[in-house]
Amino acid sequence: MSQTKGPEIEFPCHYPIKVIGDHAEDFAHEVTRVIQRFDPQFDPASMTAQPSRNSRFISVRVSFYATSESQIRELFEALKATGRVHMVV
């Protein structure tokens, strides 16, 4: 029985992610700070933020320049390591 793999990503590419955390004024800035460690050319003006219906959480959508799967994994881990990020998708 063969396993079907999902589509492979061709690197480098612009890789979209959504970062969800507790709603706070500086959350987008914290996300930007982490992303710029992995993509120094990241433009925070390209980021969009959306509060949850009850404003308890905020989701931030960004697209960063990804160069490898390991870079993406390390970025996800660094975002979660802030202690402020609940989920990265």
C-alpha cells in the first residue's frame, strides 16, 4: 500500500501563516519581531490582524519568505516559545 504525500513546497517561496494568541496591543509586534529573525526583509505593513468575535483572541495573517522546511519548523517553534501564541497554522 503506497502512502500519498501532500504537495511538496518549492523553496524559496512566500509562505502564508496564521498566528493566534490572546488579544493584546503588542501581539502583532511580538509576531513581527520573531518573523524578522527568520526573514529580515519581512514587511510588517503586509500583516493583517483580526480579533475574535468576543475580542479575547487575535489572529494575525502574514506571508514570509521561506527558504526551507526546517526554517518553517523553527519559526513555528520560536513563535510558540514566546508563550503568547496559542496556535500557528
